[in-house]
Amino acid sequence: CELYIVPFDTEVPVEDITRVTIYDNFKDVIEELTAKLNMGGGTSFIPPIEEAEKLHPDVIVVLTDCCGPFPEPIRTPTVWATTLNIAPWGKNIKLE
């Protein structure tokens, strides 16, 4: 399987979309990505969903507090793993 990490706030730094392979150490990939990102705060789910769809995924998983504007529902199965609110569409998983 292929895994892509699409970092975002109100925009997606396209150059930071990261493909993770089975040969990568996931923890190292996250630490490297986090170290180079300088996200500005705020959230919009519209740009990352648009970018994720361009990758033709089987599923999209969003780790979020669900605070921000949402795009219209899409055909790609989407899971919202959330700490606070519930997404208006897709499958919601409440994180403690």
C-alpha cells in the first residue's frame, strides 16, 4: 500500500506532501516533516481534500480537531479521526 502525508493548515505546502514506503521509519518521517514545516495556524479542510484526491487514494484519513471549513462531500471514503468535534460527512472516529 502507499501512504501519503498531506500537511495543511489553510493551505497545503505541495512540496511537503510526503510518500511513505514500507522501508521508511514512520517516526523519522514524521519528525523530519514536522521540523521543516512552518504552518501558520488556522484550518481549512478544502485544500488538503482537493490535494489528496489528486493522488487517487482508496481512503483519506484526516487527523484533526474538526475546527474549520469543510468541502462538499466527496466519493473517496474519508475517515475523520478527531479529538473534539464531529465532521459533517464521512466516518468519524473519536480520539481521546
